Amino acid sequence: MNTPAIHPRDLIAGLQKGLALMQLFSAEQPRLSVPQAARLSGLTPSAVRRFLLTLVHEGFAETDSREYWLTPKALRIGQAYVDSAQL
């Protein structure tokens, strides 16, 4: 399947960064602090904090004000693929 060429101006950088941030969570690192996520992502701590707070606001993450972790709602992203794929 060929992927069409996409011009960089048509991309949403914030969405790219938010999705990349979600992918930092793993079995080895189920919880991340802002400094940890900033170091791993290469983003500034203030940007990481805003992304994580947005994920909390939307129900995709939770926090204890020190660390953040994904919620089961994050599974909806993968479930959308499973539901729409011709498997």
C-alpha cells in the first residue's frame, strides 16, 4: 500500500508530540515524572507538563501531582484500529 506524500505544513506538531509522549509509557516505565518525560522526549519540561495535563483533562492519563500514568481510556486509540481494520 502506497502512502501519499504529505507536506509538512499539513501536519499538526502538537498531535505528533502528544502521541510520541504517550508512547514513552511502557512496562518498564509505567509512571513518568515531568523531568523524566522531558529527558526521554527531548521536549521542554513546560511543554511536557502541558501535554500531560491535557491527557489528564481528556481522561487518557492520571496523576498524583508528581508522576503520570496512562488510564484504560488510552486503549481506545488501539481499539479504534482493531474495530476499523479488516482482520
